[in-house]
Amino acid sequence: MSVPSAPPAGALLERYLAGDLRALARAVTLAEAGLDSARPLLRAARQRAAQGQRAAVLGVTGSPGSGKSTLVDALIATLRARAQRVAVLAVDPSSPYSGGAILGDRIRMLRHHADPGVFVRSLASRGALGGLSERTPGVLALLEGAGFDWVILETVGVGQSEVDVAAACDHTLLVLTPAGGDGVQAFKAGIMEIADVIAVNKADLPGADRTMRELMAAQGLGAHDAHTWFAPIRKTIAAKGEGIDTVIAAVEAHREHLGEAGLLARRAARAEYEVRTLVQERLLRRARAQGGELYRRVAHGDLDAEQAADELLGAR
């Protein structure tokens, strides 16, 4: 897919810093495409976020069908009722044919399209197993630098492999449903450990109380001490807007628990994650471009895989 030529970098940067949502949308397009023209915008966004009031960056994850998009839509409505500005980055599954995002989450949030205090953007997962593409952190940085009070990242929803969201956000909201096996699945390593807040959505279905009890029991099984944060578990019925205030309060409580030092530590971890994923992307691109003959030599036994990896990395 071709990307239209960008306006002059200085003009776009000025418009972005002035709060122009069209400029923000353009900046996101450049960052998603990985173009060099996005770099000044990304630097300016990070400087502004570091110097000003930081947005609360909330990752929303959970299995498909748990109601993540409906819950995010309800979060937007509740936060806007408090006069807080909200940006949403919805990572949609990539089309196996075009590589583009299906845009299903944007369709669900259309009722907010005319609200200047809401910005919703879809981003293709590009097949990333962790639920996020390598360009997600940069797009999040642009949303933070645009001065929103909340930046919400909704992930694809691929179950236990979807743990990258914890590395990309300040807080992680895990959305589960009763009577669907989600409570048991969440006990398995990975998905339960990343949750800072848990929402048992569709709580009007049978089994909600049992799921709550199972989750609370599971939390006590892991290693913990007096300083351990146990993710608050809240019932929600997102389709009716019920329980949303309690989820927001739980996220705010976690933010207070982290404090300034904890938030700075999470921001440093986010920077590490972003750099690491970009390095991995470039190495894989190099391997695809240069590794054909190496792979044949490995297959024929002329070279072992470790030597081939050393050659690709330029190791001596």
C-alpha cells in the first residue's frame, strides 16, 4: 500500500504540537509506515510527554468475544462525561491478503466520531504473535504527546500469547467472561501475571460469581509479599455501561500505587521494549534479504545454524 507524500516536516510538526487532529492522524500514518519523516514528530511527542502531565496509558486485553471493544466504548463515554480527552488505538487482526486492518473496532466506536475530545485509530497487527506490531509503541507515543488524558490500547485478543501489551502500557486491564472457561485459562502462566486490573465482563451471565471467586483464589497462589499488587477484580456489563466507574477507579488506584518512581520505571521498560522490537524487525528483514544462500548451506550441512546466525549478525 503506497503512502501519500508528507507535507513539509516543519509545518506538520507545528500543526501536531498545536493540537490539530488531522496532523495527528497524518503523524500516525507516517509512524505506522516507519518513514524517516516520522522521527522529528516522535521526538517532539516524547519530549512533550516527559515534560508535561502524562497520559494514563491503559492496555485492554483478553480473549476474543470477551467484549473488549464494547468495554472500551463504555470507557470512552464515561471518561468523556468527566470532560477527559481520550485516544484509542485499536489493534485489529491483519488481512492475510492485503496486510491491512479489518477496522472492526472503529466501527463499534462510531458514536464518538464527531467528538473532538476522542481520537480513534486502528492499527494492523501485521501477524505479530504478541498481539502488537513493532510500530505500536511509536503510535502510542504520538497519542501521548497530543495531550490526551487517557490513551487506551485495545489488542487483537489472542489469549495467552498476548503479553506484549504489558510492556507497552502503564496499566493492563484483562477482560474475562464467566462460564466460558476464561477464569481457568487465566490461571495459566503469562496472561494472569500481566493484569493490573481484571474485569469480569458480561457479568449478567451465569457463573460470574464463581469466576470472581476462582480469580481471587488464583491470585493468592502466586509468590507475593506485603508489597504485592493484587489486581482488583470488577464486574462489568459493558453493553449497559454498568461497572465502568469501578474499573476506572481501580486503574487510578494502581497508578497511585505505582507512584512517580513506578511510572518512570514502566516508561523505561516501554522504551526498552520499543527499541528491542525494532532491532528484531530489522534483523528479520536483513535475514530475509541476505539469508537465502545461507539457508541452503545449513540445509546441506555445509554450515551449522549458529554459524549462519553469526554471519547475518556480522559476528567475528
